[in-house]
Amino acid sequence: CLLARRLVEAEVPFVQVNWSQYVENIYGTRTDFGWDTHWLNFEHMADRHGPILDRALSALLDDLSERGLLDSTLVVAIGEFGRTPRILKVPNAYLTPGRDHWGAVQTALFAGGGVQGGRVIGSSDRIAAYPADDPQRPEDFAATIYHALGIPARAHWSDPLGRPHPVYFGQPIASLF
């Protein structure tokens, strides 16, 4: 995140931060699978991912704000899916209880870049299995990012035969702006 902030200061237009560290785990293997926590979910979330994300992301947002860069920098924290609402006893034949992929509900964080802070958009049912209110789609996440970048909804590219193709589908999440 420190490198990301330095790249933003250097006016790099797009920066992506990923992390996964290879570590020795209780089974003698050397991976933590990043956020793909089918197994050892509780250990990795409580001892690694949760605390690391909390410290790193909040420090990045504070740092960008203190330097006057947050208003012009869109920060997005998102994965490609959520996790099963119930703990699976033996997910995907792994050895410990965990959670599997779940596309019906997921979480996304947008900050800076013209986005109004402190908003919660949409909700899930009581067990976080399905959307209950104001569902957003991945296409809307992408459209929100393109909108923040100033790319109009009508933007398109042309294939070798000259046929136009939209740059993105979906609608920017209007309640963020």
C-alpha cells in the first residue's frame, strides 16, 4: 500500500495491490491461498487477512487523505465472489471446515475518487445468502469505476470490421456519487 501511494503521487493512472504470502501452515504446505479460504478459513481470517487488510487499507486511505490525494484517487477493494453463508464441514474435500465460493452476495468497498463516503448500498437476507435490497451487479461495479475514470457510458471500441462494441455494460452506482 505504501508503494501504491507512492505510485499515485507519481501520477501513475492505475495501481493494483494484491497480496498473498507463502507461509508454512499446520499441514506443512507453503501457501495461504490468498483470500481463497476454503480451508483454514478461521485461522487465516482472524490471524492474517482481517488484521492485515484492516491496517493496510485504513492506513492507505488515511495517507491519501492527509496528502490531499484521496479526492482524486478511487480506491476499490473487491473480490470476484462472496463466501457461502454457512460453514461447510468439509468443503471441496479439504480437511477442515470452511466456506466455498458464493456468487449471490459479495462485498465491495469504494472510497475517494468522487465517491461519497459512509454509504451502505444494498443488503442481504438475514443469513447473507441472497440480495434483499438494492442489489448491484459486477457490471455495475465496473461501470462505477469507468464513470469515476471519466469514461462515458457511450464509449466503445471498434473491431477489425468496424463494428462498435461498448466498453462497458451496467450502470454506475448512482447513490455513490
